[in-house]
Amino acid sequence: MTTPSPAVGVRSFRAVAMADLPALAAFVDTACDGFGADGEVRFAMRLAVEEVFTNIIEHGYRGRGPVLVEVDGGPRCVRVRLSDEAPAFDPADAPVPDLESPLRDRDPGGLGWHLVRQLMDEVEHRLRPAPPRGNTYILVKQLPALAPDA
Amino acid sequence: MDICIQSRGHVEVVGIAGSVDGLTAETLLSTLQAHVDNGNTRLVVDLSAVEYTSSAGLRALLATVKEARRRGGDMRLADINPNVRKVLELSGFATILKIFGAVDEAVESFGAL
């Protein structure tokens, strides 16, 4: 797991339902921008956060429940943690989409976690046994290397 | 997200603007499916003003193109920005959907009736 260093502070947001998605997306975009992420990185992080958040709300809680979203970063990467109090779910158990099958056989199931894995440099899942019990999903995206001074 | 639909001969051009996410994708799906259900099975989706889509948007596109082709038509995409195109490619959609650089090109690809 990459450790953003030096840390320049953690920014947090609490969401409870899909209706919070626009505010969550704006929060993630602003936070990542504050850590120097370019448009491509902000796009990837917004998408990954939406996919994880949607899975928590729709499958973990089946509608509504607390999700704490924390963003931190440093010169080399940005990192987002999403913590819930939902039943345990390891994204390694998510179905793997068949991207080669013909259109009539395509099933959109599993696309969300597939995109998260493709767009993030690191994806980690931790179970929190102590109260509040739940899952923490950690997403890390490396920042493009800074161009050397001319 | 805003949706604007214009007829171009026997093709419907669906212009989408804004973000297609877990909240807005349902509106996109119901709009597209209503048009297909009404017999407008030749669709060109103009994505030039779409700056973001998640898997929710992909599911709406997948359901629509399946139904359009089942009815003898098709849904084709045009003018996609690089971030959205990357999502389509990572999802394997670039191989099952016809994608064009410009709306006119996509409309013409349906040919004359």
C-alpha cells in the first residue's frame, strides 16, 4: 500500500444515500484538485468513488446508511477511504464481467468493480471488527510524475 | 444531465449534456427506451457534451442498443471525449458498439432508406 507522503491533511465527507452523490462527487473533485490531481486523475477517482459508494448503498445497505469518505494525498498520489457499517463484502468476490462475449450475452453485472480495478493503482479492502463494524475500501491513484525543470 | 432529441431523416440524434451517473442514468435509460419502444430504432447518441459517465450510464447504453438491434435498428455513438471513451474501452463496449468521430458521420452510416 502506497503511503502518501508528506500528508497535507485529510478531508472528509459523510454521505447516507444516493441523493448525496452529486455533493460527494463535487467533494472528491475539489479534494483531489487540492492535492494536485489533473483532470484525468480526478475523473478516475470520481468514477471509482461513485462505483464503490453505489455498491455500498445499493447492495450493502439496500438503500441508506452511513458512509464516511476521506481523502488525503501527497506529491505522488491521492488516496480515498470509504468506510461503511454494512455487512462484510470483499470486492474480490465481485463477479468478473465477460468483456469478450457478443452483445446479446453481455451482462452489465460487475462492471463497477471492474472499472475501479482498472482505473486505480491500488484497491484494498479491510474489515473493521471493532465498533462500528464494517468495511473500509481504500483507493489509491498515482499522480503523473512532475516534468523535470528545464 | 440534459437530453435533446432531434430527427435527422430516419435517424434520431440524441444529444446528452452533463454527467451520466447513478442518479441520472435512469432518466437516460427511460428516455432512450421510450424512443425505441415508439419505433425509433435508429439512434445516434451525441456524446460531445458528456464529460462523465459511470457504469450506470454504460448499463443504460447497453440495454438500449440491445433492444434497438433486437428490433432491427441500432444505436451508434459519436464525438466522445477521451475520458468517456476510455471508460467505454475498459468496459469492452468499444468492440460491440459502433463509434464515430462526428455526428454527421454516424447519421450517414445508417445509409438512405
